[in-house]
Amino acid sequence: IKLAQAMVLDEQDDKAYRLLIDGKKLTPDPLLLMAAGEARVFEAQRMKRNLSAEDSLSNRAPLLLDALQLAPTSMIVLEAVVQFLIECDNANADDLENVREQMLTSVDPAARHFVNGTVALMDDDYETAQYHLSEAAKEWTDMAGLLNNLAVTLAQSGEERVLPQALSFSNAALKQLPDHAFLLETRGQILVKLGRFQEAIADLEKALSDPNMRPLAHAG
């Protein structure tokens, strides 16, 4: 596994994958399969950076399906698959619909809820988003992206009574990924709605330290 990790760091993802698969033939260690699935994810992520959006989706699909079959319980794999499904939904490409459906039937119910909830959130359908994301959170209690999306959904619902709950989910997300700029921006916006302006400013200013967040912080 350590040799495979070194190969991944050297961007030799396919070699790492084949090394782990060969190792599985010699020993029944389940960690080898999980590592092999995650190597597939890293290869797909690198492909995403190097290809056009449509080509990336088409070429990443078999890698992520392979990853899902090898490591169906890996959070790295599940998060990558969920993000891919959301990208497919946004692309609206007919040739990707079968891929999306195949993946949706391959993931567990929590992943399907996460996908449906996140898509609803992007469409500003907060009621649908809250239902699906809440269902996903019953199973995935430590996925920062899910917790953050649920916090955003509650905060944007227009109901003041759910703001403390939104803050709780936001804090839980930051516990998983401390000082993550996007998560800090979410909490900052929630704190603004709660009238806790000094705390909000601290979070939003810290979020501004990430160049990717500069157009977003203080918006909303």
C-alpha cells in the first residue's frame, strides 16, 4: 500500500491500481481493494483537470464505476461518485444519462439522497433539498460536504427557527475540515442571519484569504 501511495503522489495512478489488484491476488486484505478503488478516483480527478468537461465525464465514468465496485464503502469513492453524478445532471447530455442511471443504482440510498438533495439545492428547491439531505445525513454523519449543504439549505429556507440547527450542521462540517474556506463562508452567512456579526466577520474574513472565495464572501 505504501508503494502504491508513492506511485499516486508521482501521478502513476494506473500503476498504483494494478499493483494493488495484483497484491489482492496474493493476500485477502480488504484494504488493498479499498486502496485500489481510491487510486481509480485519483486517476479520474487528474483526468478531470486535463480534459474538456464533456470528454472528462465520458472518460471518468468507467474509472468511477470500477472504483465503486472495488470500494463501495470508501468515503473518498462515494464523494467522488456523488460529485460526478451532479456534474452529469448539470451537463444534460443524453449519452451520459445511462451512465448516471447506472451509477445511481450502484450507490447506496444515502448517496442517492445526497445527489437529489444537492441538485434540488442548486435549483433553490429548499424543501426538497432539506428532505433528501436530512435523509442522507442519517447515514453519513461525518461527510463535510453533506453537512455543509444541509446547513445552507436550512439557512436559505427563510425560517429563523431552524438557524440554530443550520449552525450546528455548519460547525459539524468544520469539525471535519477545520478552516475550510467554503465551510467558513457558510457559517459566516448563518452567523449574520443570527445577528452574531463579530463572529460572522471573523469567519468571512478568514474565508477571504482563499482567492477562490473572494467573489463569494459577504454575498447573500
